Amino acid sequence: MGKTYDNYDYEQAYQKQIDTLEEWELERLMKTGKVSCLYRTTTIKSRNEKSGTEMVESMVYPSFKDRADVPKTPGKKGTKQSQKDLNDKNARRYLIRLANINFSEGDIWATFGWDDKNMFQDEAEAERDIKNFIARINYRRKKAGKENIKYIYIPAFDSKTRPHFHILMSGDGMNRDELEDLWTKCQRKNTRRVKPDDDFMITGIATYISQNPHGTKRWRSSKNLQKPDKPTRSYRKFSKKKVDGMVRDFGTLKEQMEKAYPGYKFLDAEVKHNDKVAAFYIYARMIKKREKGKEKPRK
């Protein structure tokens, strides 16, 4: 296969949801598409270490034969802000994958803060408070013969809310009352046991703690987390003809996704289009639960 071009922010380039199109608009896009392209599929799998439940993200997008045909994203290309937005989006998605792989039933997610008496002087001091807190947890675990916790935490320091941080952490052998006693910087603490959703695992929790409505939230994680496998890419999963049928009908999209990924249950999808190049972008999620008694070893 000759050289193709798909190194662009395809989610940003395809903005308008296909379900907002009138039938005549969709017909026009199908008939007037003149750009030569192949549809490429990137597949990302996140399998939880405990339950074996595996989520698949499937992204179907055009790969163009001519660089000039690659769609331009809104705004000035290559600006620092556009690159920052892309980096933030990718970081949030990566965090969600890490969370779904490493945390499950019985683990803990919590929120801790600082009261006026114990308020830090700067963010560096706040980070030391959090790291010392984790060190105290691991010290107790070591005395009990347990390994260090796995964790992901996100500090939230902005002018809109009182400083706090969210943390996802191992829950085995952890008593919530004892855990709360180890954080001495405030009186009000909120700890909960993780209860995964039947289909979306802990995507909801991870999405919530990664949201950034007011200020900057930079997540940190322990080194002992299992990382996602590398994405796989293929030009063979979905032809242009199949994609044209999938964007027309949600039932067809579901059918084709489950056919392309045997054993996976279709969850949801979004379809966007770019009017200038008459092409489409599909993002779909699917789930597969491990059969009882069958362990699937990681590579």
C-alpha cells in the first residue's frame, strides 16, 4: 500500500454529529464525495486485571492518499492552545483506560482536602502532603505484608473551589476509617468503595475525576499500574461501502461492529462528518466479559 496521510486530529476535524443531518444532506454527502481515501480503524483494548472484563474503543476514520485532502481542524493549525487541547483530551482518555485496567470492585476512590488551619503555601507543598499520605499508607501495608498500593490521583487547585484532590487506589485490606485517619489536613473526608458499572466498568468515575471545569488538574499515578496494550490499526475492518451503510443506520453500525469484533457487546457510538471532504468519523465502544473459570493471560 502506498503512503497515506492520517496524522491529524480526526475527532476535532469531524465536528457535526451525523444524527443532526437531514436525509437530503446525508444523500448529498454520499453522492458528492470526491476525495480518494481509505477508512482506517484504530482499536484500543482495556482489560481489567481482576475481572477480566475488556472494553474496546474502535475509531474509524479516513486515511487520505493526498496530503492536501486531509481536513483542517478549526482555528489556527498548530497553535499552542490547539495542541494543549489535544494533549489534554488524550491524557483524559489514557487516564480512563488506566483506571478501567487497574481498578475494580472493592477498590477505593476518595476526595481529600485542606482546611484553613492546614492550608499549604504553594502547590509544591500540597504535592508533598499527598505523597506523604501515600507513603503512610504504604508503610502500614508493608507492616501487614502487603504490596504498595496502586493509585491515580488528580490535584484540583483553582480559584473556584477549595483545594482538594481525587484519588483512585487499591482497596484490598484497606479499612476506610483507618484510611481517613491517615489524612490529617481536614476534618471532612469522602471515601467510597468502587462499584463498576455492568457495561462501562469504572468509566463514569474516571471521567468525573478527570473533568476540568475551572482550573488545571494534572493526574499522577504509581509506577506499578498495568499499562494499556498498544493500539492496533487496520485498513481491512471497514470498507468505504460499509462505512456509508453504518452512518446511515444505527442498527447497521451495531451489527457491523459486533461482526468485526466477535464476542463483544456493542455499547454506544458517535458518528461525525466533515462536509468539506464528504467523509465520516466513527467512535464506538464495546465490552466483553470473561467467562467464569476462564483466565485470559496478558501478553
